[in-house]
Amino acid sequence: MQEINKKERSTNIRVRFAPAPTGKMHLGNIRTALENYLFAKKKSGTFVLRIEDTDPERNFDPEAKEIIALLKWMGLDFDEGPYFQSKRTDLYQEKLKELEQKNIIYRCFCTTEELEAKRQRQIALKKPPRYDRACLNLSEDEIQKKIAAGKKFIWRFKMDPEKTIDFNDLGRGTLHFELTNFSDFPLTRQDGTFTFLFANAIDDMMMNITHVLRGDDHLTNTVNQVAIYHAFNAPVPTFWHLPVLCNKNGKKLSKRDFGFSLEDLKNEGYLPQAIANYLGIIGGSVKDEIMTLDQLIKELPDHPSSTSHIKYDVEKLNWVNHKWIEKLSAQELVVACKPFLQQKYNIEPLSEKKLEELLTLVQSDLVTLKDSIETVKFYFERPTINEKIEPTIIEIIKNNVGLIENAQEYLDKVKKDARTKNIAPSIIFPTIRLLLIGSRKGPHIQGLLEVLGKDESIKRLQLKAD
């Protein structure tokens, strides 16, 4: 990619989502993707997808197919990419060489065991664990001897303890960090591959990323990466360190928390619109909480909160998902629920119209799409009635089944006959529902009679097994 000159850079907003394909896409990932997408759209900018696959041993998602599919499912279309860091090694090598020529980096031959021992010693002495620069002043002769002996090394960036790093954060304003508090950090691994810190900074620099939106847990990484920018005399992006999603106990979300994985939420029947809606409003204050992506773009704050953590509330997500299910048309509801119903029932014989009638009948009861399996069970499995029902009530219900082809006429006649027997509607109608679906609570009875049809309704109301 060609670099954009500084004048163009100042007017062309460019953001990136840069996931590592080392595991399932979790909510923190997708919230970062969402915020970058919203920001790019609000600023008429460019949304870039970059895959940070520099660690081949942990590559869970080759070619990022799952990541791309989930972004598409969420409606978060990227404008550029995907770019793969694994294909940019030559660039990183070139930039590393430039830093070597500037004498800003040095070889470190310390082993992992040696570094850990030093770290534990510093902790025991109640000192901040920091690399002691043991290899900083090795002579060229010493270096060549170690290399000749086959001793492995990494490249470290040499921090200047006399300097201060400043950068702008959208949530916090200008931040200042004294480099005397920071260690010389690795740019490579012992196998010659490049660290996240280095590859990430080089890519942001070369791709002319103007704004970096990522989790608050990357704040200290930012100091090191800004130091790399300064080493190349490159413009520093504006940052926005997003609040980290925590569980109800205030701890960072983990695999043990429900909904940690976006794929898990999808499989549990959460709509992409609802997930985006929830993640777009979490931690904020909005008048109308149910919003589309376009509405979220308009509502994205120019001066976001500086909160470092926000709590993930499953109950609120459930509420938002329920509201989005209620908004679906009959046709959309069928398409959304079909994959779940097919797991349990043979729905092939059912027409689209019948599925629409069945699902719209229970639509207001669905918190997730997966709930449709249980809420329409009555249609596919005739209920077993174990509850004892008063004979007079059974008689009224059975005597009028001849009118059932017109559900409203049948219900009016049942109500009238019940009144003559001093039986309240609040007793007779829940009993009809019990016979139809096995529960006194549920969808309205007229709809149940219509969706079950005349013959099946009569069998259930007359307590016939066949």
C-alpha cells in the first residue's frame, strides 16, 4: 500500500480492526470491530480489516474465514482487506533493519529462564519487574561470539529514560508517560518472528491508520508503539482505549461466562442486530435503546467516556434481543427460526404460511430464536394431560366442538354456556388452553385453534389419543 501524505492523512479517517485468529471471536473483539465500524461510517472514513496471524502455532482460524463470516453476519462490512501479517514479513524485516541502522535496537541473548529468574528476584525485592538491560552494552566481539556459538537472541527496542511519551486519547485527552518507568521491549521472538507490538505499529504506520480504537487493556502497549512511531518520525494516530467488558463480578469476561463467544450467542439464537445494538449502547446513556446500525452511527459520541471497565449484562442483552425478535416480519421470523426448529422437528411438510402462523403466534414469547423449539412444541407433540379437570367444564368444552371451524364462534358459545353454569371465563379458557398445549398460560386461544386446525383441535379438546 502506498503511503498517504500528511495533508491527505489529516482529512482521510482510517481505522482498523485487527483480530488474532487464535480462538473464537468473543464479545470484546466484536465490540472493538463495531466501534471501529461506527467511527469510520460517522466520519466518512475507511474501515480496514487486518489479521494478526504472526503466531502460526496458535492459528485457530486459517485465512480468517470464521472472522470474516461473523463480521458479515453482524453487518460490519470492511472497506479494505483482509491484510495478513504473515504475508508482510519482508516489510517488518526492512523496518527492523532501519532501526538497527539508527542504533535504536539491540540483540538480547537472555533466555526465558534467566528473564523469569530476574523477574521473580525483582518482585521479591518489591521492585517493578523490568528488563535490566544486561545485553545493552555487549561489544560487537561478544555479540559475534554468541552468534557463532548458536545462541538464540531477540531484538529489543532501546527506550530513552530521559524522554516522555505523549499521545491523544479520545476518552482521556492527552496522556503523558515517563519512559524511565518502561522496559526495553522485544520486537522479535527467538524464532525470528515478529511480536504483536512491532508488527502492529509498523502496519498502522504503513497503512496510514489515523485512529486506533481498541481495548483499555492495550494502554501500556500504546506507549511502546508510540515510541516506535517516534523512531520513524511518523505521525502518531489518535487513540481511543475502549472500556473492557467485565462480568457481573467485575472480572474480565472469560470462557466461563455465558455469551463470551460471538459464535455461542449466534448458536443460542441471538440476532446480530440485537448484539450490535446492545454492544453499541452498553456503558452509555441513550433515549431510545433499540437502534439499528445507522442509528448507532448517529448516536456515536464525539467525546466518549473514559471508563476503563463496563459490565456485561445478559439480562439486558436478552431484553434487547426480545425487542428485536418482536420487530421481525413473519417472513423474517421463519427464516431466523428455521435452523433451530430443524434441529428438533420435521418441518418439511409445513408450508411457509403455516410456519408463519405458528411462529407469529408465539413471537411475543421469544427471548431468543432458540426458544422457538420449546414454544412450538405443542404443535408437533400432543400434550399429556395429568391434571384432573372438573366434569362440568369438560362437558362444556366438548359439547361445542362442532362450532370449532369458526374459532371465535366456538369460544363465544363456550363462554355463554359457562356463564349459565356460573363458571368464570378465567377458569374455562385456561382449561381450553391446557387441553390444547399442556399449559394454562401461553398464546391466545383463538390463534391456537386456528393454527392446530379443526381436526387436531377437536382431538385435543375431546382428550382423544388418536
